Amino acid sequence: MIYEYVCRSCGHRFEVWATVAEKEKGLKAACPSCGDKDISQALGSFAIGGRSRRGNLPACGCRPGEC
């Protein structure tokens, strides 16, 4: 899984790849920009690739040029 964090010291946003088991044990991540460990997990978006039943329509459901 990918976990997104924000450094409270420098504001750098970064991702950490870890298994669910590693996350449950407690990740000890540090900011790759400044090295500080004062980080907070950011709320990220989640997406799954592939086609929808509607084909290549945008998420709003409009056809191209209608929105």
C-alpha cells in the first residue's frame, strides 16, 4: 500500500510504500527532504485503474464538451 505523509517541519509531501502489517507495527518514516520524523499522515485519494461501464466518460458522467 502507499501511505502519504506531510512533514510538519518543511511541508514536504511524500509517499511511503509499506504492507498493512508494517503499518500496523508502526512505520518509522522520516521526511526524505529534511530528515525530520515529525510527520503526519495525509488523507490521500484512492483510485483503481480500468474502464467503467460508461466507457471513457469523465467521473461526472457528462459527455466531452457538455460540462
